[in-house]
Amino acid sequence: MNTAKTRNRWRGVAAAAALMSAAGGSALAQTAPTPAGLEALRQRPPQDEVIYFLLPDRFANGDPANDHGGYAPQRLVSGFDPTDTDFYHGGDLAGVIQRLDYIQGLGATAVWLAPIFKNKPVQTHGNYTGAAHHGYWISDFTTVDPHFGDEATMGALVDAAHARGMKVYLDIVANHTADVIRYRECPQNDCAYRSRADYPYTRQGGVNGAPINEGFDGRDFSRLTRPDHAYSPYVPAGEENAKVPAWAERSDPLS
């Protein structure tokens, strides 16, 4: 057992309990789950669970100090604006801990959290600008988004749930991450969708059609000789290592 990590986790439990007390919430059980209790959780089949799914940002604001996630307190920087449905509203992991009594009282045996990993706070797509309150613009799959708390608070939530005999499920969306790749043909990030059927890379008119872009290997877009049949991707300066873990390992990076 990692003793230092365990100490940090239970410091998080104590901090969450203090937040609950300040907010007038019910007392948080601080008894560590027993080995037998944890084993019973592991052995309980998923089909026997009553799962309560929640979007942390829209559930309960247990710690207003993290509303801006440590970013500058401007809505287009931190993404926090409770008056706008497309921006953060302040819900967090501390709020989930505070409401475990409520969730369990409904009969739930497990909590399913919408993505809680670190996100790019604000993104713009053409005429749309919004924040990552939904958790689908992940930049770091190894870190808790600071709008929701930190690793100690996440550990405190897991331990508090386990102490009640409840499981915690994490939603991990590998196919929805922060925008990093841009396209040279649309600097405002407003490219219209182009299907490969209409704008093929290698054959025009289907798999039996005339070959185009000879030598294109699907990676090095500088080898395209017919750029009208594809957008030209690149990674903006400063975002080459934006994804954690690395979103691509390649010897011929987009440039």
C-alpha cells in the first residue's frame, strides 16, 4: 500500500467533511472501508447495481472556491458563467460527497460520474463558444479538472462511497477530447464537414475510382497533390504537447 497516497486521500476526506460542515450538510462517514467490504463491492456484478448518473457541474456546488478552476475569473478564460447553459455552473466533487446521503436514499448502489478529467476550459467552433462543463474536451486523462476539485477530493469521494457500500464509475470518453488540430483552409475553426466519400484522399469516386494524391500514406499531408480533396491539418504552436497521455506518437508531426 502506498502510505503517502493513503494519507493524502484521507486528508481529502477530512477536507471534504469540513466543507460539508460549513455548508450545513450531513456528517461524512470517515471510517475507512474494510477489506471485506471492498471485496464484496468488487464481487458484486454490474447488473445488480442501481446506478445514479450525474453531471458533476450541474449537480451540487460543494466548494465555490474552485468555480473558476484556478484560471483568471473571466468567463472566456475560466468558462464559469452560471447564467449561460453552455458554461460552467460550479458543481463539483465536493458537492457529490455532500449529497451521498441523498443519492443512497434514492436506492442507488453506485454513482456514475460524467467525465471529471482536466478539460480545455473554453472552445470556439465557428459562431459557437462554450465551456467544457460536460467534460468532453479532455486535455489530460490523468488529472482531475480543477473546476471539479483535485485528486485528493476524488479519492475522498471514492472512499466515502465505498464506506457506504457504493461503487463509483468513471466515464472515460477517448473519442471526445480538446480541440488541438486545426486546418489551414479555415483559420477561424469553422470548416464545413467534408466526407471522405465526397472528398477522398486516394481515389475519386469510390474504391475503384481514379487514383489521386499518389504517395499519400494517410499521415504526411504535405504529400497531397490534390488539396481540394482534403483539409490541411496542423497543430498550433504551443499545443504540440497539449494532450496527456500524448495523443499521438509520430516521427512526422503535423506542421
